[in-house]
Amino acid sequence: MTTEHVSARASTSVRRASPGALLVAAALLPLAVVAVAVVLLGGQPYTVLGRNVPGTDTSLASGLLHGVAAVAAVWCVGTLIYAVFARQRSGEGRLTIDYFTDARPVVWSAAVWAVAAAALVFVDGADAGGQPLSRLLVPGAVGYMFAYSALPTAWLVVAVLAAAIAITAFLSHTWQAHAVLAAVALVAVLPPVVVTQVLVGPDHDFGSDAGIVGTPAAAVLVGLLAVARMRLASGPLPGPVSLLRVWRLLAIAWAATTVSEIVLALFELGGSPLLGSPTAWLFVARFVLLAVLGPVVLRGLVAAQREQDLASLRRTSSALVRIALLPAALLVAVALVMSRIPPPQYFLPTSVAQNFFGYDIAARPTFAVIALDWRPNLLFLLVSVAAVGLYLAGVLALRRRGDAWPAGRTVAWVLGWTVVVLTTSSGLGRYSSAVFSLHMVLHMALNMLGPLLLVLGGPITLALRALPTHGRTRAAGVREWIAAMLAWRVTHVLFNPLLVFVRFVGAYYLLYFSPIFEQALRLHWAHQLMNIEFLVIGFMFYGLVIGVDAPPRPLPHIGKLGMVLAAMPFHAFFGVAVLTSTTVIAGRFYSALEAPWAGDLIADQQTGGGIAWAAGEIPLVIVIVALVTQWARQDGRVATRVDRHLDQGTDDSYEAYNAMLAKLGARGQAPVPSAAPAERVRQQD
């Protein structure tokens, strides 16, 4: 019997194994577990927090809707991650998403997710307030519900994002659009998480960062296992590249979930006996499930890297996925139950500062305290380490190939992320939310200094040079994905110089002269989002004007210079406006902190305004000097190239110019004096 016949028979046997029963069981398991938990818990989770008991019907409706939303979310995330990063396509359509096999599951799962989230806006609002569903019919009850709890707003955001995913997946079938949808789906699983248990108690900054990383990772882990089960059982059968990518993604997701779970356990069980609470036992259950999934994922990764026979690899992968699917579903079920039980950290004594930040700020922020009193910002520390590690791996790949990479770019990239870590994890980051002037230092560092160094590192150029090229007969790889995103029309719109300029300058006025800043200081996740925006828009602005990477919409040097010069008065005016203001920005928040060392808030704000004025102008002046230098060097290179071509006789521009003049003279027209060709080349550049 030939190898082709063996592969065909193996593929047929894999297809016969219907995924329906196991997938349905995995989908229903979280719903059944949470329903039983709601009944068994009764009113205890409400009374321990001093709330009214809303009734079994409200609690059960909330629990079941949570289960439906969770199942739909992990399926949506899994199908998007598979379609974007794992699906093996080749030829002209390798960056096109097939609607029936890839996009349709996204549309339906996102639609169910949106409906469940929309229902939870009201059901979870009533449940969190300890009120029966019938109370929602009372006039004014819905408005009070939004004011009482953050959950209705969180679920409203989820509903909008999920609906956007469903509509976009139905209308657009490009790889780029679905890559963005995958990112949106990973963000959409976060709102109900970051406003509940991880936002309460001492050290909730660690808990929030762990939840921000671990929740999307768990969604990828469970969702990708479910999609792999369906693909291996009913098709389209994944090829070797798809299986290798699936197991790699599962390994990364498992590692991120496990590490995040450890941090969450240390946070939520703080101050309680080791196994002295239901939350502790539920953490034990989650660690056991992760311990079961770990060897399965590792075995699949090893098989995908070593197995030569595709049919054998599919059989091995199918068996491993069948083993892992129900434990993965139980992982979701346990998380749903944990969300309904107040963890021990809820009942720890909490100061005002701990309530807002997760830590105390008792010491006066002297220079020594700012320099030595570190508190790791886990999210930015993780991103910084990953960014530096990937960059150095790219440089090493180039050197192994015998290609050079400027050392200055590597130094700039490492220094840029060092600035980010120093700013967010040192005493500056610790006290930046409590002292306006220190916050302004952080803002300038994340928005000016850090991005200025990062764009000089040229990460996109490095990636395009270091990553291997996949021909059209092979599945697209990371290099092709980056190139596709750069060529996408939406990317060109986002990098429109006018839009980038407005975001870069307008962020100051929108943030500090509106209630947004005060709200961002009160919530850890909002503060992290604010810092991310500082870094991203700074990177986009400086990438356009001085970056090593060619932007999607490049500017001539005169345009770059004009963009920087135009930004300077806006920064100066903002600094002066803050400096001369008699109204304290976020005054209620700073007063509520009751810091024992707090001084005159207006004086501190004036110091912050001076920092914004000076620190905002100095980097822009440096950029202007660098731009003029780059411009002069490029003119010199163009002049040298033109002179060399003229000396070699390979430049016929003068002959063509004289021929044009002769032709105009033959027609009886007086030629208009103009610059010589070589001079015109210099002027254009």
C-alpha cells in the first residue's frame, strides 16, 4: 500500500470522529457547573458583603449568562487566532480569509457573545446590587444601576465590541481586518475582569496586571483547543504548518496563564490561611487542571516539531486535544464559580492609597525615595522584557547570517525600554499618581524621551531583514504579516500626519482639561491604558518625523520639520495654561488621598506645568537639530551620487535638458529659466 493511501485512510478515520458530542459537552460543562454553584452558594456571597440577596432566579440568570458569554468568547477568540495565525494557506489567497470555514464561526460566536453581554448589562447590574430583576422596571432603576456598579458599563463595552467583531467579520475577509479583530476580541474579554475582584484590596495593581495578561491567554488556550478539535475531526484538516503553529500558540498561552494564575493566587489569598477559604481550593483546582494541560501541550509541541508523517501527526494531535478539551472547559467553569465568591483579599484592612493604587505612599517622595523605592509595574515590565528580547534575537539572527546591524540602533532600542521600566517601576512610577508634578515627569518620559529612543531603533526594519521570507507557494509568515499590515489602507489612514499630529498635541488638552485624568488616576487599568496611549502616540509621532523605519505615509524633510515646529507652540501653551491655572487639576482626587506629606496642590501643579513646558520643548529642539542634520547629510549623498554619475558619463540629464531647450527654441518659444538638472535633484530631495 502506498504512502498516499495510508494518509488518505488516516485522514478519513480522523474525519469520521465527529467533534459534536465532545464539543457540546465542553460547552455545556461550564454552564452546568456554574448553575450548581449558584444553587449551592445561595445568598452567602451577598450577605458576606452586606448586600441584599437578589433571589435565586436573578443569581441563576446571571451565572448562566456569564457561562454563555464565556463559552462564546473563547470560541470567538479561538477561531480568530486560528484563522489569523495558524491556518495554512498558500498562493494568491494566502492573506484572504474564507468566509465559510473561517469567518462564519467568528460571526456566530461574536453575535452570541454580544447578545449575552447585552443581557448582562441589566442582569448583572441587578445581581451586583442585590436586587431582583423586577426592580429594573422601576423608573430610574437603570440609571442607578450604572451609578452603583461598574459591571453594567463593562458589559456594555463588551457588547459593543463583540457586535463590531461580528459585523466586521461578516463584511470583510482580509487577513489584516481579522488580525485586528483578534486583538479586539482579546481586549473584549477584559472589561468584566478588570472592574471586579482584581480591582479590590492591597496589591491590586499586581492582581490587575495578572488579570490583564492571564485572561486573554486563558481564552486563547481554551478556544484554540476547541477549534483544533473541530478542525482535526471534521476539517478542513490542518497541515503540518498549522499544527506546529497551533501547538506553539498553545504553549505560549499555557505559560502565560500559569504564571498569571500564580500571581493572582498570591494576590487574592493574601493574609489568609493556605487552604482556609473556598477561593484557595478553587485555585488548587485550577492549578491541577493546568498541570494536566501542561504535559499535553508539551507533547503536542514536541510531536509537531519532530513528526515527519502528516497522518501520524494528525492522529497524535487529535488524541491529545481530546484529552485536553474537558480539563480546559473545567478551567472556564472554575473561573466562573470563583467570580461569584468574594476572595479573602476583599476583607483585608485597606488604606485610602491602597484602595486607589494597591499600595501605600506613606513616605515623603524625596529624591532617595523616588530613586530607590521601586514597585514593579508588571505589565510594562513584561512588555519591555519581551520587546528587548525579540529585538536582540533579531540582531543575533542577522549576525549569524553574516549581516551587520548598527550598534547605535540596538543601544537606542534598549535605552528606550529602559526609560519605560525606570519610569513605570521606580519610585517615580509609584508616586506619579499621587503627585501631579511627578506624573508630568512620567508623561514627558513616556510620551517624549522613550518613543524618541525607540523609533531610532528601527524595529520594523530589523524584523523585515531578520525574519525569513515565505514564497507564495508556502504559508505566509510573520514577515509577510508585517508587510501586509504596512500596506493596509487602514494603516495609512492611522499614520496620516494630520491625524497623528492632532492626537499627539490634542491628548494633553483632552486628558488634563476634562474629567478623564481624574478617573484614570482612580482605576489601575485606566492608568495603565493612559500610559500605553502616551507611549503609542509618541512612537507614531516620532516615527513619522525622525524614525529609522519608513512609515506607511512618509513625509519629506520640510514636512517633518514643519510638523515638529507646529507642535512646539501647542506644548508651550499647554505648559503655560497649567502653570497659570488657579484650579487644581483632579483636585478632589488629590485631596481624598490625605497623604501626610502633601503640600500646596497649586504650587505642585505649577511645578508640573513648568516641567511640561521645559521637558516638552527640549526633546522637540533636539529633534529639529537631528532633522536638519539628516537633511544636510541626504543632500550631500545626493550631490555626491550625481557628481559621480556625471564623472562616469552615466548621467544624460544635461543632454536631455539641452535637447528640450532646442526643441522649445525650434517652436519659437522662449524657455523659462530653471535650475540645472543636478540642482533640481538636490532641491527635490
